[in-house]
Amino acid sequence: MNFNRFNSLEMETEDHYRERANVYRTSPEYGKMISLYPILKTSIKDCKGENLVA
């Protein structure tokens, strides 16, 4: 891990954020959150495939 980036205002690459999102979505915490809040699961499903970033 490059710790020098933490002191920089430079953003990570899009691929970096996509990987972080994939790791998060497969985490036990995410699964628990989805099971506790069914409306969240529906909302996420509704947004799937949307281009939310210009």
C-alpha cells in the first residue's frame, strides 16, 4: 500500500473504487446490513445498471 497517497488530494483510479465496491459487496457486514434493511436491498436493485457518475 502506498501510504504517501494518504497525504495527497489525488484521487484513486476508477478501477480502484470498483474493486473496493466489489470487496464491500461480498463482505459479511454488507450481507448483514441488507438482511436487516430489506428496503435497502430493493433500492440497490432498482439502481443497478444506472450510470450515476458523469
